[in-house]
Amino acid sequence: MDVGSKEVLMESPPDYSAAPRGRFGIPCCPVHLKRLLIVVVVVVLVVVVIVGALLMGLHMSQKHTEMVLEMSIGAPGAQQRLALSEHMGTTATFPIGSTGMVVYDYQRLLTAYKPAPGTCCYIMKMAPESIPSLEALTRKFQNLQAAVRLAMPPSLEVIYGHHRLSDGYFFTAFLGDIALDEEDLRAFQVLQAANLRQHTARQSSINKTAGNASAPSCQSSSRQPLKETPGRWRGRPRSRRAATSRPERVWPDGVIPFVIGGNFTGSQRAVFRQAMRHWEKHTCVTFLERTDEDSYIVFTYRPCGCCSYVGRRGGGPQAISIGKNCDKFGIVVHELGHVIGFWHEHTRPDRDRHVSIVRENIQPGQEYNFLKMEVQEVESLGETYDFDSIMHYARNTFSRGIFLDTIVPKYEVNGVKPPIGQRTRLSKGDIAQARKLYKCPACGETLQDSTGNFSSPEYPNGYSAHMHCIWRISVTPGEKIILNFTSMDLYRSRLCWYDYVEVRDGFWRKAPLRGRFCGGKLPEPIVSTDSRLWVEFRSSSNWVGKGFFAVYEAICGGDVKKDNGHIQSPNYPDDYRPSKVCIWRIQVSEGFHVGLTFQSFEIERHDSCAYDYLEVRDGHSESSSLIGRYCGYEKPDDIKSTSSRLWLKFVSDGSINKAGFAVNFFKEVDECSRPNRGGCEQRCLNTLGSYKCSCDPGYELAPDKRRCEAACGGFLTKLNGSITSPGWPKEYPPNKNCIWQLVAPTQYRISLQFDFFETEGNDVCKYDFVEVRSGLTADSKLHGKFCGSEKPEVITSQYNNMRVEFKSDNTVSKKGFKAHFFSDKDECSKDNGGCQQDCVNTFGSYECQCRSGFVLHDNKHDCKEAGCDHKVTSTSGTVTSPNWPDKYPSKKECTWAISSTPGHRVKLTFVEMDIESQPECAYDHLEVFDGRDAKAPVLGRFCGSKKPEPVLATGSRMFLRFYSDNSVQRKGFQASHSTECGGQVRADVKTKDLYSHAQFGDNNYPGGVDCEWVIVAEEGYGVELVFQTFEVEEETDCGYDYMELFDGYDSTAPRLGRYCGSGPPEEVYSAGDSVLVKFHSDDTITKKGFHLRYTSTKFQDTLHSRK
């Protein structure tokens, strides 16, 4: 019935025209109609209030959701407009599937979860004493997310399941090697709101039609802060995928300040600097260590792995994430391309003319990485499609399998399909686009060599009008530049107003001016105060003069009067040059000390640092006290001067060059030098940036960490004696910490033997325990941590001192321990026994040994670096990576050519494997070849930490090749090689040998052996066997040990005979082109075995020799 019709509610319509009118001429209503109107008004008001309350509640829910989600971009210390996958200090976010997300706020101890965009937000408060990890929370929410997806209608599943770039990104697009901007995020929010409204309308219609109430749900409010209008997104220009078109995204003057996080190794830092110098070399951008700049990039590690923000975000730091396996030169250059302002090449709108996307090979959830942009959204700066771009994906990027292509070029270039996805260097197209984006002058360049020259255009034939050239000279931090003009012939004007060459002492146009020159007078040589110079040339007229010519040279060393800074070896992070001598004199403010921390260190290794080295002295001259002379690959410990000055000297000889070093220096305060010694009662130990108190032997720190109180233990210098737990032979008291420091004379070692042992605990040794170390400090070499009732074995120190520590908690006490110690002379303890590397003490003597990669000198004490090409002829042994068990060096290539007894196959069994991992083992790896060299078939390429299965060659030779690049180093590998009898061998006109066992001639054949050899000749030839030696256990029927010959490939062929004792006749011929040789031995008597020679021969008419 039509509830809006009054006829339904009344028997007959009233005659309003005849009714009396009120005060204002309005007809009067009947009483019953007035009552009806009042009821209707009340009902309407109630409905309005209820609906308003619901909408307000939903609105507040949405506001609460937005507030919690905005924690990730509004927390103190966090930067504004973070991508949702970023993690900045106190907050993090994580997606669940393609729709859900979790916000994890460490500071406020809140967790927010949204099943899908537009739905309500679930908020949890975390307990401060038990804060779960983000991964644990994510797993906890996955069950709820699964329930939400099951309840979602199919239409919404489809909407959420696709990633449509033209309409904005869904949430999963925030995690990958594409960084999104705030416009992407707004588009994402607009699209999701529109999808939700459509779904809500459809769901309401379905529910009304069915007449059933829908399940309770939490819907978003109708408030639309970002309303989508028809054509709004598609028709409006946004960030360009080839290069950003927004001026605020371009770094002003091409200067990009950077900070490298402290969690990266020295070699990783060197790779980052190499990548930045590569961009500087070919463009006009400049990467500068950040001082006080507001906007800068931070090299860090984020959950997204390899990702970065595109262009300059502004307003604070922005991350460039270099995650696991991303610390390769080409990958870092690629990520820096995003920082500079470039997107991926294959997202250009014209890409379908150049490449095909094989969508069925793309990993699920990664399809958005291959979506194409609209024409109006991309600005390629006039450059053609660039297959060679470092910003282009490879053929199998995000592929379901290594050998499945996801991007395939459509046509050939120079007769072949062009390779894509190179990560080696910038392409010509990359360079051209970057120079256009940053408006680099066509004239000039970045000069990075230690010496060089440059000149005005067309020198010495004059220059054209309206020329503008810029040269950026950049050398290694710690070096200075000498610039010398050798020719100057420019148009002369007052104040050099028209034509001039200008030199500035720094990295850009606003650096301090060192001089503006014109005319014909040569300027005096200019010395920079730092490692960069800016040279700019401008002309306003055509000039018939020569122009100018200049040379420069980098000089290392000099006086450095700053409170902090950086010093690097010449040409760092590339190899330093030969025959260099650099001296730096560092001076910080008076009253402070100089602190020195090493970021990277790689100098030619020598035990005495006689060739290349860095020398540090505590003062301002070469006569100052020597702190240390350093070389090798291990970073030296932090250094602190005793005054405000420090002296550094770097020397390289004329041969081997390495990557060098990078150090930071800063002013440091010694709290222990103050009158109260930091408040320490006995000893004050200064550390860089802080200090700590300690106590003399026999004392321990009180709870305030400054006072000392009496304790058990002590400092013992006797050659022998005994120590016991406190209270022995009674139970030891609770809460005791006793330390004994045993010191013997030089060249002695100390042995500790326990006579009785009983403490609380078991194998875990968590409560009461005795700890024994070689050395006197708590971080010395640990021999063991002991508890329980089992007496430890005798312990012998590595040096002339030993530390024994006993500790008890406040619960169970036992009888404790009693032990005695005694000392014995150790020749290796003095000057390492004269050995250059390892000294091994033996009873009454000693011997010198060298580590892997070195060999012992003829004098039996020194070690010299061995070549890394090895020939291995033993039947069994061990093969290890260089410097095993320590980390293998970088940039190393080693080979092992293993040969065994003819007729026996080489087998390689891996004991340990720890090589830098990569899916295709493209970086560090071990390759195994089935033959004498690397031209043989490949048996495998191995890396990672999983032990490969044993590798078996088809013959008696195997070739191994180990390679390491210049970045990550691991422990390496250890493998054993052995032999296995049998296999197929080839007979030809050249005579070859076959032996019964690998150690023929040295030992009898082993028992319990069954071997089979198939000797094959080419078609038309037979096999001739000539026995040189035959000695096998004799038995009438040859039933124990024997050799058996068959005229064919297997034992189904005619048998030529079974032999034992003294063996067959001297010669045996086959009727076909193959012979099967079987050898069997039981587990009792063994003999010398056999040796035969085989060759191919024309088929013989003679009968086969038989036994």
C-alpha cells in the first residue's frame, strides 16, 4: 500500500475551501489531522536522530581508523607522508593479503588492524612488559583476515584481487622495487572508497530482495574528503614514470645530501660510494655527506628490501633501502636512479611496441610491477625506448622460475634480441635523460681522476659567444686539489663582467669564490680547502683569443683543523695508486682528544706491514708516540689520542694495490682524566663516547657500579698451586662472583685440573657455573663453561695467563670445586716462536705452519703468499677456500685441478658450505667441472649455506674454480676429495692405463670391492687389453677375488673369461667395440691387484684368449 497517500488514511477527503481560515489566512486543520501530523513529525525526528547517530558513529570510527593509521606518518621523529611499507624509528606497517593492513606503533604501544580499505579498525593496546613482534601480530590477524575474505562477495573479491595502476595502486603496490608518492596513495584511497560504495549499494539491494537482515558489519561513513570525479585521475598529469615532471621532486642544483646507516659494513659503504661517484661522473648531480641539510637520503634497510622514494620528497630524510643481496654496484646505481627522479623504463606507454609482457610467468601478487602508464602520465624527455637502461627490468624479473621470461623484446637490434636488465653501468639513454632532467650544461664534465686537465671550448682556436661550461673536480675526501692555469687568453673587461672563468672552493655555485679571471694574466695556483672545486666558464662574445687551459692534481694529506670529518685513502673506494705517501695532521679543539673510528679497511696484507700501511701516532709529528701500524683486511679498533692532535701516514709501494681505508675523526672527552676519575673508586676505563669503572683483582663492583668491595678470587703468579670455591669444603654461599687471574712467566702455558667438582645446574649452566678462559679479560678465548657434578677435562691455556670465574645465584648451593694448576714452558708464547703466522707447540719443541693461501718459506718460519692455482694429485684429501676457516678475501679466484689414478673417478664431498647466497650464484661461487679445466662440462655451481650433495666426475679428473667479488665475504667451503672405481672410458690409438685400485703400487687392493669399467672404442674398431701386472688372490674356481671380462657393454654379453691368481694371457682382444671389466674382492685376503693398458685396434681374426 502507498503510505504516502492520505486517501488511504481517511474515509472521505475534507473540504478545505469551506473551512474557516486562521489568523494568517491559512486554512485550519481538523483535530484528528493535527494529531496525525504530530505523530508523523515525531517519527521523522526519531528516524533522523537514529540515522544521524549511526552516521556519526561510523564517522568517528573512520576518524579513529584514520588517526591510528596516521600514527605511521605522524609519530614524533617520523617523517611525513611515509610509504606504508616504511618503518621509521617508532612505527611500522605490514600488509595482509591484498586488502588488509596492520599498523604497529612502538611508541604508543598500540596496534591497529584493518581487514580491508573502508572497513572498521580493530585497535589493541600492548603491554609494555611484553611487546610482540610485528610478524607475530601479523600472524595473529591472518585468521581474522581469512574470515573477512570468506565473507566477501565474489564481486568484491574480483575488485580487490586485481592491481590496476591507471586507477591507482592497491596496498600491495607499496612493497616492491617501486616507491609510490602521495598522489598514488590518494588515488588508492579514492578508488577503494568508490569500490566500497558500489559493493555496499549492491549488498543492500541483495539484502532487501532476499528480505534477510545482513550480518553485522562495520562500514565506512559517507564522508568523502577526496571525492573522485569522472575523468579526474585519468585526465590529470601526475608523476612521470620515465622522469618526474614535478619541479619539487628535482633536487635543487642537483645536490643530494646523504647519510649511510651504521648497520652497513665497510665494503658495503664502499659500494654505495662507488655507485654515487658513477652517477656524478656521467651527470651533473652531486652526492654530498649531509651536514645540516633538511632534505637528504638515508641508506638503510627496510622490510621492502631494495626500494627507494622517487625524486626528492622534501621536509626531512627519505630512505633508500639496500636490503639483503641488494648491496651490489649495479643494484645501488639502479636505486639511486629512483632517488634522482626516474621510474622503470618498461612502464612507458609506448612499451608495447618494444617489449611483450608474459603475464602467466609473473609471480602472483607482483603483476602491478609490469603495468603500463597512460600517455599523459609519462614524460620521457624526448629519449627513445632504452633496452640498455639500468632502470629496465631483466627478462626474468619477478618470474615464477629462473628460466621463465616475464619481459621479452619484440624485435632484434643488430641481428639479435637486445639484452635487458643490465646492472653494470648507466646506459647512454640514462645519462642523456639525467642530464636533461637536471639541465646539465652541454659543456663541461665531472673530473674524478687524481690528475687531469680541461680547457675552454675549441681551445686554442678561440671560443663562441654565449658559452656556458661547468667542470666539477671531485677527489677522495682527505685530499686537496691544486688547480693551475697554464694558458689564459679571454676577453678582458672591468670586473671580468663579460667573459670569465670562475673558481669556487666547494661542490656548487654557492661555494666560496676563489677568483674570477679574464684577460691574459695567469692566475696563481689555487689549492682547495677540501676535496672539491667548481669551475664555471661563461662567454658573451666571440673572441679570437685562445681561451684557457688548466691542469689539476690531487694531493693527499695536509693539516686538518676541524672537530670532525672524514679521511680516505687516495682514490677510495677504488684501489689506491702505487707509490703514494700521504700525511694528515688532525687537530681538534683544545681540551679534547681525537677519536678515530674505521668505516672500511683493506690494505695489502703483511705480518709486519712492511709494504703498504697506515701509521697512527699520538701527536703532531713523525716523532710522536706510535699508536699502531696497520694493514690487512681487519678493521683496527677505535683509536683515541691523549691530546688534541693525531698524526696519520699512509704509504703504498709500487706493486699490489687494494681498496684502502675510510675513517671518521671527531673530538672526544676523557672522563677518566678528570680529578674525580668519573666517580670510580679504583679503576676508570675510558671508552669512546663514555667510560666505565672496574676493580682491582680480588674486588668486585658494588651495585652502584662505582665503588668496589672485597670478593673471592685473586691474582696468582705462582708456577703451581690450587684454587677452591668459597667456603670449601662446605657449600658455597649464594650470590658470589669470584675471579682468579693466573699468570705464569713468559713462554709458559698453564694447565688446570679439577680434583672435585659439584655445582648446581646441568648442561645449560644457567645458574651456578665455572668459566675458564685463556687471557685475563672477560672476552678472552673461552675454553668452557662448566656446571653439574661431572669433572671437566684438563684445560691448558693458549697464553701464559688464565682467567677462572665462579658465579652462584641466590638459590641452590652445592659443595663447589677444588682444582690445582701447574705451568709448562711454551716456545710459541715468545714472539710466536719466530713463526710468521701460526706456531704449534709440541712436547719439547714447536713447528711453524701457514694458513690457507700461504706456503712455508724455506727458512721454516716465514710464510709467503701462495698462488691460488692448485694441482692435486693425491687420491684423497681436503680442499678449502682461501684463508679457511676465516672469511675468504674479496676479489679472489682460485682453481684446483684434481687428478686421480686412471680408471678411477674423482668424488667431491662437501663438509661445510658458507658462500654468499644468490639464486643463480652470480656473485661468489664454487664451480665444478668434469675434466681437466674450465672448458669441461659443468657439474655444478654452488653458493649459499646449504651443503650440496656429493659430486662425482665421469673420469679421473675434476676441475674446481672458486670466485669472490668485491663485496660480501663469508667463511667459504671445506670439501674432501676421494676416488671411486669404475665408469666408462674411451679407447683410442693412444695407449691408456687402468688400475685395480687408486693406491695401486702403494697398498694392496681393499676388501669388499665391486667395480665395473666399460672400455669403448670407436665404431669399426675393437679393444686390445695388455696386462702389465696381475696379482689377485688365487682359488681354483676364482670364487673369492677375481677379474671378469665380457665382450660387450654389460654382463649379458659373451664372457671372455674370469681370472685370478697370476691372471690372463698377456693380450686380450674384443670381437666388438667394447669390453666390460668387472673386479670383485671379498673381505679377507687382499693382493697387489692389476694394471692393464688398453687401446683401440682393427678387429682381429684370431680367437680370444681364454683361461
